[in-house]
Amino acid sequence: MGSKRKRSNQEPVQVEQPAKKLQRSSKPAQLVSFDNAPFLDQPDRKSTEFKREVETYGLLADENEAQRLIAASAVVLGLLGGEGVELSTLQRHFERRLFRGLASGARAARLGFSIAITEILMELFGKRNLAETKYKGMTFEKVLGILLEKTKPDGDLSGQEEKDHALGLLFGLHTFVKANILFHQEDRWFIILDKLLELSNRKPWLREECGAVIVQAVSQMNASQAEKTLDKLIESGLAISPEGVGIWVTARDRFPDMKYPSKPWGPTGQPLDRLQTLSKALKESAINEQGSKNLQQAKQTGNWNPQLHFVWDIVLAKFLASLKQKDRAGAKSNFENFWKIAVDENLFSTTASRERKYWGFLLFQKVLQNPSSYAKLFPYIFSHNLVRCLINHSQDADRFLHRSAERSLKVLTQTVASTPNALPAILPRLVSGHGVYSFDRMTKSKTVESMLASVNNKNAMDVIQILLEPVLNVTGSEAEKDADTKRTILGDYLLAMIPKVQDLDGAHWIDEALLLMANFSYSDTLTCSPPLSQKTRELFRNRLTSSFTRLVSDIKGYVYPCSLLSKFAPDAIQMDADITKVKDYALLTLEKILKNAKKAKAKNQPPLQALALIYGLVIFQLYNSETESVSILDELKLCYNKLVRHKESEDDADVDASEVLVELLLSLVAKPSALLRKVAQHVFQAFMADITEGGLQLMTDVLGSGESLRGQQELFDQQPEDGEDMEDGSDNEGDSDIEMDSDVEIIDFNDSEGHLIGHLTDSSDAGEKEEDEEDEEESCEESEDESFKNDDEIQKLNAALALALGTHSHDPAAPAAEHSDSDADMTDSEMMALDSKLIEIFSARKNLPNKKQEAKNAKETMVNFKSRVLDLLEIYVKKQASNPLAMGILLPTLRLIRTTNAKPLINKAHGIISALQKASKEANKRGMGDIEEQLMLIREIHGDAAKNQSRGFAMAASTACIIVALNVWRHDKDNIGKVAAIYSGTSSGWMKGDLTIQPEFLTGWHNWVISIARSK
């Protein structure tokens, strides 16, 4: 096993943070209520009073916060409620219960006990001042003495026990501050302060918590007390520390006119005015500045705390307050300087430890996670060293701060998702400035891509401009290479912006994004340096096509490609006069279709919208120099005239426009393009009511073709040369596992004069495979002659190999090689020449067409082609169940189930039959079509049922027969006897053994008959 880096010696363990609240349990707990009667002085250990006392104090350590509050209230009322307990009882509870509980190791004990103690101290020394009236012996000094005694680590204690006592003392001292009882008598606070400073010096790992208590106390003291407090901090060495910074800034806010010590923060008492000293204090480094060397320096904490110090909250709050003042520009400038010196050059410097960089990432995340407060400061936090560390630690999983950097990137994306208006402020800091344009590639993440999904109408134009500027003018020694790279990434970014949702109302910026891609693809409008390369243009064409794929998932998206054509000039495309004429006429026709679509009623709009969509996309194919686009435009013109305008010329009077349209759609779904598949479905759905029997037969003929190289060539009129054997790829291994990813299959059609091949061109739609791919999808087309010359080529290579090695070929007709006595007779130069020749021969042999792979590709192609045809047929049966032609789909679909080994095709075919059954029940209640033809169809299905012993096929065949039988029944109930006679004959043949049929085939009929009879 490979070694795994250890974190135990590298990443310090978290220390317990007493100020943090525990998370509430997800399960609702049953809260215990208490008797609030006063506690007895010396209850018997076996009495219920003693049990009540024990249970009450025990629940002070409960992990449920609500339960702790109830228990704390019971303790306070039990001691001081009503007349209150005796002094001896109160003292006993302080000594044996309350302060002891603070030193307990129980998880929530310190939280619960400190609440109770705080309330009791408020009663004793606060407004009621019970220590002066009822409990005169319970003085402040006595209570503090009990605390110090019960938290003193005497004896042979373990490390954990000593830690518990130190934390108990901290919590106990904190209760005096929370009770707000220290500043009525000045000496009380300074007694507590001395104990806090002593504890922080003795236990450096508690220094931050002690400092937080002092910060809380500052809000309760007056200016004189604050001044003396700061003097004591200077004496103790805490002035130049994170805690000292927090205390000074808090005091400065509370007492702006107070006289401050000249050292270490100057007469203004504002640490933010001395950024160099501040930065060193925040990272606890030694202060060597002139004038500060005589100051006492506090011990460093020693134990690294993986949580962000509280001082950062205080400092950031100070800058937020300054943003609300008149001089906002000055406030932003001050923050920028602060971040640069105190954060970037401090926590993220090249010499900073990984612990300090970790703090830096936490601070970065903290600012980002509160956009409502810090959004105006976002532009200044992406400093040079921070961005460098973010990139470096994100791209390498072995870096110690990799997870912290990943977390920072995640926070970035979450912030933009929750506050999209922050995107224009954040994005340029990643792709320009201190960042890199290829930020996602460098960090091996999808940060920018994810953020671009949050584009909206308010920020879209700013985002597009941010992404565009760095790619227009690229300089440097490798400007052309860098320009291609950046422009490639721009295409990916623009594609990432295009939403995958169907509700695009009001998203006008999409038109601008598409126009920019179109200008990069086809126009010379943009002024770029270096000029746009052909590779870049091809890539943007792919990205534009991928954008259309997302936008036309609903037919309403037709407007995007169609309107785009009128917004740019394809002046970067070289077109001769004839092509230009075709283009101009097509654009004119498209304009007419769009106008008619706007004028038409809602029910008449889909055919016009679908026709406009396919027209527009074929024009884009024309711009892509796809030669067959010209003939497709001619066919679309015919379909438009006959199916929409209902006009025809003498030349095309005998042409079935629906068959032309179906052939065109089949050519689209045969291509490895998600866009063309969606377009074909939209067009088919819009015109399926006009599809004739011949058009449907063109589709069902595909289902009957072989799933092999032979089947592919027969379907597309591609025949091998006479006398040549042909690999039919009939190997069934893996047939059922053929991948049905219709966006990545390979179409291998070779003849340009075939039945459908006239429309098949190389697809430039590679953007639909992977949004981050840069190269076009390869078409893998090889000529028919080459695929049948493999044997001849292999024989020639074998002969060449024999000649090079001086051996005899296995081919008796091959010329004999000259005999060589030994390799030792060859010189070094001859040996090197032989090596080169062998490399050449083996390379040529490796590049020979692989018949097995060719057959496999053909099988996958045919399976995927059939799958897409089934998608179209499913649309038809769902919407045209009342059309008599729908019955003609049943038999070809059943035969596909019987003959194919591809499970996805079987499942889709079953789905079509089920969909037709469901739609038929809700369709024409009177029946339709020729009864004799339908009876013949039932007979054919019965015949097929006897040819397959699969239960699945039997059930599908039974369903198909019932669909037809239901139609016969609805048309004329007297004819149902003819259907029953067919079933009777099949049953008789099965009983005699003449036929082999699965029982499910006949059971389905019997169940249907019963259901019809019962419905009467």
C-alpha cells in the first residue's frame, strides 16, 4: 500500500473553545421540570431533597441548552428564591456544587454552571445587593476565594484534569464580568484583571479567551478604568498581541477622547494607524521596531488554534463602520492597505507558515460568507499572494492546505450563487489581475464555470465584458498560442453562461452572448490582436452549436438561432456567387416564416416555429461549409411550400413532401449531435399529423435493418465489391450492453449517393460531448474500397517485413529475400537502417483498418440510430393514437424486440407499445381504419409470437394484439368474433403441439375479454 501523509505531527489538534455554544440535538428531548422550593441546609443523602439537589445540578451539564436553562433557573430559585436559604447553605453550594462544577470535565458542565453562577452573583452584588443585606458574610473576596480554591490544580493531577481546572477558573472569572458587578467598586475589576493576566501568562493556550473576557469588560468600564486597564496590559506584555489589538480597538471606539499611552499604538490609540506593527502583532511575531524594543512581549500561545481569532471580527467591524461614513473612498483605500499589509504580506507571504496561511484562508472565507456586510470590500481581498496560494494549493491534492483551498473555492461559488450581484466584483479578480484567465484549469476545479451559472439580466453584460477584454489583445513572445488558448477558454466560459432551463423569458443577455460567439465564428467585426485563427473560429462554432442545444430543449428556443442570423454579417466566410445566392434566398425565406409565425394563431404556430428552427440551423451549417446544406435547403423549401403554404409546382407535384421531410429528419438523427436530435424531434412533432404511410414506413424500415456492418451498408445503399467477403459484425458478445449515449456514437457512412446519405455530413457539433473539449468530433469516415483491401495490405506488409529481415514470406507468390548468413555480418549503419525500416513497417501495420473494430462501430451506430428513430415513434404514438397509421408501427416494433439483442432498444420498444395502449384507451372511442387489415395484423402478430419463446416478447405481442382488438371492438362489436377465431386457432395449434407459445400471450387476451364483459 502506498504511504499516506500523516497530519498528526503537522496539523495541531483543536483545543476546546469554551465560548462556543454546543449544537442542539436534532432529536427533540423531553425536558425535565423541577420543584423550585429552597434547598435544605444538610439534607440526608437518602432523602428526596438530596436526590432533587443532585438531579438539578446534574442537569446543569445536560447537552440540551433548554434543559440547562431550566436547571439553572431551578438552582437560583432554590438558593435565593423567596426568603432565600441560610448563609451556610449558600456557602456550601458555592464550595461543593457551583465552583466545583466549573472544573468538571463533563461536556456541557461549564456552560450550565456558569449560567447559574452568573445569576447568583448578580443577586448578591448587583441591584438587590443581597451580600450587604441578607448574606453579609458572603463578600466579593470570599466568593472569589472559593473560586480560586476550587479551581486550583493541587495534588497529582493528569494533564486533562489540570486543563479542566484552568478552564474552570476562566469560566469562573468570566461569570464576574457577565454579572456586571465589577465596576461599582473599582478594585474588584483589577483583582479579576490580575487573575486573567496571570492565567493567560501561566496557560498561553488560554490567552485568547482571557483577552475576549477583557474586551467584554471594556464596555462596562469608564475612561479612567479603561486607561488603567491599558497600562496593566502594557506591563503584562499583552499590548502587542492579537488580544491587545482587540482591546485597544474596542477601547478606542468607546473612548475616542481618552488619553492613550504613547506606546505601542501611538497617542491616538488606534492600531489600524500602524499597519506594520499591527501585522506583526496579529501573527504574534517579535516586534523589532525602533521605540518598541523596550516593551515587554507576551509569550506566544504555543498551541496553534485552528479557529480564527476574535480580533479579526473587531478589526473588520471597524472597517465596516468606516464605510458608512462620508469618506467611503478613503475607507476602501484604508481597507485595501490593511489587507495588503496585515493579510497578504503577513499571512500569505512566501515565508509564512502553513498555519498562518490556514488562518488567511479562514479570514478570506469569513469575508466572503457575509456578502450583505462585506460585498463592497470584495474587490480588495483578492490580493497577489492570496490568489497565488489559492491556485497553488488547489491544483495539488498533496499540498497540506489543499482542502482549505478547496473550501475557499466552494465558499466563492456559494457566495455568488446566493448573491449574483457580487459576480462582477469577484470574477475579474480570478481571470485577470492577480489571477489567471485559465483559473479553472489551473485549480483543477469548476469555480468560474459554477459562478457563471449565476449570471442574470443585471450582471450579464458586465460579466461578458470582463471575459472579453483579456482575449482581444494578447501580447508576448507566444502571443498567437496564448491568444488561441484564452479564446478557447472564452468559448467555454460563454457556453457555461448559457442556462439549461426552459424559462428564458427576459434573458435578453443571451442574445448578446450568442452574438459574441457568432462574431468569433463567422465575422470580422471584432478587432483582435493577433487575428483570429481558423482553429479558434472552429471552436466557437462548436460552442455556438452547444449553446443552441441547451436553448432549443423547448421549441420556444427557436427564436435564438433564427434571430441571431440577422444580427451579424458572415464576412469571414468565403462563399462563391452561387452559395451567396442560396444564402440570401434562405435568409429571405426564414424571415417570411418568422413573420408568419408571429401572425399565426397559437395552435398554428408550432409547424412554423419548427420549420424556422431547422431552416436557421441549416443556414448555420451552410456557414460551416457543409456541402449538403444546399440540397437540404432545397428540400426544406419543398416542405415549406407543400406542407405549410399548401402550394406545389409542376416539378414536384408527384413528390410526397412528408417522405422528403422524414428522410431529412432521419439524416439528422443519424448524426452524432444532440442538437440535431432535438431539432428533429421538434420538427417531427410539429408535422407528424402530415406524415403519410410512406413516411412512417421509412422510419419502420430502419428498425428492421441489421445491427451490423452489412445492415449499415444495406440501409444506406453501400454494397461491397463483387467477390469480396464482408465482415457482418454478427458477434453477439456484448450486444445487450451497447452504450446508448446517442451524443457520442460514430456514424460511418461512406457512399454519398445513398438513400439517406445525401444529407449526412461531418458534424461540427462536438461541443455537445463535453463542454470543455476543444477539438471537433472526428467523423471516422473511411472509404469502402479500403475496408476490403485489408488482406492485400497485410500481405504486402508481410512481404516487406520478410524482405527487411532477410527471411521468406509465408506467401508462396512473394519474391524470395536474399539470404543473409548472420546479423553479425551487418555494419552499424546497416543495423540502424534496418531499425528504421522495421519501425516504418510496424507503424504501417498498426495503422491498417481493424475489421473487428469497424464491425463494432457499425453495430453501435445502428443501435443508436434505431434508438433515435424509436424516440420519434414514441412521440407519434402518444400524440397520434387516433390516427389509423399508428397501428402500422406495432409489427415493426415487435419484430425489433424479437430480433435485437440490445436491451435499451428492447426497453424502448416495450415503452412504445405501452404508450400506444395508454393513448388508445383515451383516443377514438369509435374505432378507425380498415377492419380486414387489422385482422391481418393480428394474424401476423400471432405468427411472430410463435417464433420467440421470450416471456417479455409474449407480453408485448399480447399487448399489441389487444390494442388492435380494442379498435376492432369499438368499430363494430360483431367483428370481435373474428378476433376470437384467430385466438382460437392459435390456442388449438398450441394444444396440438403445432405451435410453441408462451402462456402469457393467451392469458392477456383472456383477461381483456373478462374486463370487457364485466364493464357491461
